[in-house]
Amino acid sequence: MPMPASNRYGTTRDRVEQYFDRTATTVWERLTSDAPVSRIRQTVREGRDRMRALMLQQLPADLRGARVLDAGCGAGQMTADLAARGADVTAVDISPALVDIARRRLPADHHSRVRFASGDMTADYGQQDYVIAMDSLIYYDTQDITDALHLLASRTREAVVFTVAPRTPFLMAFWGMGKLFPKSDRSPVMIPHHHATLNRVAEGRVTKAGRVARGFYISECLEYRP
């Protein structure tokens, strides 16, 4: 099955790959470790920890026999948690550098349950029971997110659990400020979304699971069922 077809999707995906694979790898490796970070980045670290726990709550505690796609696995924290629950995990990220970090960090006793790949998260990695997409769709517009969800759900038995940046006043101001910088000087910019708009475009299949707000980390957990 093809990937989302819009030129916007491909352009954004390529920019995300360039940023995480060439510019932010060291920063991201440190952020997702126990190393000391600035107070601002500490709030992001804590917010991501809370969101990861919230997303895992949407899945069964016992995942033995289940196949789970970690779509946008980053440095592999979610991958390790899923494998610890007994899932057979396919961990995919657009950044080969982050995939290498995730592979190195994975505990040895989980290696037999995880396969890693670098590439587009919507490519065909086989039939899954669940998909987890934590902060990997936050750079895309409504139509591209919906197209990606349709593709992922077409190969998913139970649910796609994902996050978006909610349309709060703070994030809208942050979004506007980010657009002021020259494209060559800025990271990919999150696009805030209303749940109601996503749900309408996705034909009523998107439900809320919860929101995490910790300092500079504000994210909403949603669920899409085939």
C-alpha cells in the first residue's frame, strides 16, 4: 500500500529526517537519557515520560503474542517498554542515527522480540495489532495525518494510538514565532490541531485519551480505530 501521496507530506518527512538525523541527534540522545539537561529540557523529558505512560495505558498490560509497530521509535524508550510487556515490536524511525541509538540501548533480553528499521513510518511492515506513534505525526497537517492514520489502520487489528500538539494559546503563539525564522535556521515546526477537526476528517474514528502539559511539553494522546 502506498505512503501518503501529498507533496507536503514528503517535504515535511524529508525535513524531519534531516533535522533528527543530522542536526539534533546528540541533543535527542541526551534528552532521552539520564544525563543532566537544562530546566526547560527537563520539563520536556518529564512530559515525554508522562505521555509514554499514558499511551501505554491504552494497550493491554500483557502484550505477549501481540505485534506492535512503534512508528517513530526515536531513541527507543517506548520500544523497550513494549518489549518488556512481551510484544513483538517493529521499531521504525525516519532517522537511521536514532534507530542506531535505540538498537544499542535495548536490553539484551529483549533483542529477540524487536526488529528495527529506518524509513517512512507508514510503509508496509506487516499486519499489526497496535500502532504507537508518539510525537511522530506532530509536524503534519490535518489531511496528511488523516491519510497516515488510514494507511496505518489498514494494517492494524485493534488501534493506532498517537499524539498531536493541541491548539492551545501557548502552542499557537509558539507556532507563530517558529514561522518567523528562516527555513534554513529552524527545526520542523509542530502544527497544532483540534481533536474535533481531526475526528471530522477521519470520519468519527478519533477519540481522546488524555493530555499531558509539563512546562514546554504539551501533547494530546488520541486513538484511531479501524
